[in-house]
Amino acid sequence: MRLLSGYRRAVLWLGVMIAVGVPLIVQPLSAYAATDSAGFNLTISPLPISLKTKPGQTTTTPLSVQNTGSQPVQLRVSLMKFSAKNDTGEPVIQDPGPGDTYLKWVSFSKTSFLANPGVLNTVTMTIKVPKDAGFGYYYAVMFSQDTGNQPKATDRNTVNGAVASLVLMEVDAPGLRRELQVTSFTSTKKVYQYLPATFTITVKNTGNTHAVPQGNIFIGRTDDGNFINTLPINEEQGNVLPNSSRTFTVDWGNGFPSYEVKRQNGQIVSEQSGKPVKELKWNLANADKLRFGKYMASMTLVYDNGVQDVPINGTLTFWVIPWIPILIIIAILALLGFGIFAFVRGTYRRAKRLKRPSGKSNKSSSKKEQSGNEA
């Protein structure tokens, strides 16, 4: 048994060694910084801001901005709007159009001020909502260096040396409808050799105001129905804007082996496209988490429609088959088995050959005895 245990460990190690040979979602960060090459550094918080009010009411919110540079900067406050960029989760900051009268509801406690280094400045945003207003409105409050030039819109929440504080306002008027649909729940592959397994959930906002979907994906084996892991969906509580879709991505990487983000000196290594580089990790401390077979991913997504929580469910199956290590181990076992068979067979043949001379000697002795008796 001791030899057999050592044999199994050797095969396992040999196999391992050969096998080695985010409508829009606004990320709710606590702060956002903008920096340019001239030493213009601003940090704002919070981001984003979500407001709820009713028609005919006035609502206010403080906006904080700090100059984290080394020199005083004269700042100006201006107003734009934002919308969704495809389903990527990036906001599109836009110049107001002729029909965007809701921007005229807004006023600020100050529109130009001197920001000294390290000093936190607060600007109060006031929105006077008319009686005929309703549903969702989306503002981008711009903080830029006051040079007399109006910032130009881009598809990010930074605008030409400026930083934007995003404000989402819901006006609870008759006809307000908060409604989400899951249009797709898929895994990027049907069969994975190694984890992570990646799941995508596309959520479409068919209502007339923003909403926050949240939930979990439960991973389990299809043969026993027990859950192995629980993965959060939209843990950051991002908003989905009306008439837009957002695809959430969730990874399940709790296994052995698995691809992990490559780091050097604590920093994430990225490709030229900005995508993080991943490398296969064989952490033997997780050897008990070897994943093999058919698995099930059960999704439960929930959103508040203003009256109650509405659940949306979905299920899919996928396989994890680390076939390269398996084939290598099978090949090694086959070779070792063949070697053992050849050894046993050779030993048997040698033993058989050793018995033959003994038989001939006995026959010769019998013949000699017979001849002596005849004589």
C-alpha cells in the first residue's frame, strides 16, 4: 500500500508538471479623479448621485470637489447631460439639445471659484422640478479649469481637462414605470478546460426611469443539485437607464487550476488593448477544488418596481473538462501499466525457463538408473 500511494503521488505530480510544460450602468465609486499633464488634478465625490422627488418640488444635493494638485486652480461649473453607450456600462456625456429644457431647472450655489490645493470645496446643486415633470432625468455636472473655454463632450465622464459628477433624478409622477427584462443569460463557452467560467446577463430597461438590478448566480453539480458557490450580480448597485441595455459579466474562478490576472510588483499586467493578461495558476492549496463534469448555473435577479421586488430567474448548464492533464495522466498510467505487464510477463517467462533444465536433469538421471539396472 505504501508503494501504491507513492506511485499515485508520483503520477499526479508528473501530470501536473507536464500540463504546466459593466441601458447604462454607472459605477458607484466613492471618488473620481481627473488629471492632465499640466498638473490639473481634481477629485470629486460621491459618484454617482441618485435623487428622488415629486412634481412641483425642489431638491438639492451637495457636490464635493478637491484640488489634489500643487497649485491653486480657478474652476467653473457647467451642466451637460449623459446617456448610455451601447451595453458597455460607460456613460456618454453630451451637449444639451434644444429639447433638453430640464437642464434649465438647475442652479448652483456658485459657478466659479478658486480651488486651493488640498481644500474640499462644496457646491450645492438645486433643481426646481415643475409640476408637469415626470420620470427620469440625467445630469452631468462639469468641473473644469475656468479658462473661458466651454468643455466639449466625449464618451467618458471626463471632458477635456474636466471631471463630471453624474446625477440621476427620478420624479415620481403618475405613469412612472420601473421595469426590467433579462434578454439573455449565457456562458461564453459550453465546455471549459480550466476556470474561470464566464457568464453574461443582458438586462433591458423597458420602463421610463432608471432601475437597479441585483442578484446572484448559484453554481452546482447537475447530478446532486447542491450549490458549490454563490456569485453576486451587480454588486456595485449600478443603474440601468431607460430604453437601454446593459450586459453584466460574472466569473466563476473557484477551482484548480484556474486562470488568474497576471500581476507584476502588485500591478495588473494589461495588453495593448487594456485587457488584463491572465495566466494559468496551479495553486496546490486548491487541489481539492479540481472541477470536472457537468455543472449548472442558476440565476436569480431582482429589481424594485416601486411596489414590490420582482424576481427574474434563469438556468443554464456547462461542462468543465481539463482534458489535457487527463490525457497526459491516462497516457502515463497506460505506459506504466504496460511496463508492469511487460515486467510480470518477463518474470514469468524467466521462471518457466529455469524450470526446464531441472526437468531434463531428472530425465537423464532416470535413464542412467535404468541402464544400470539392465546391466
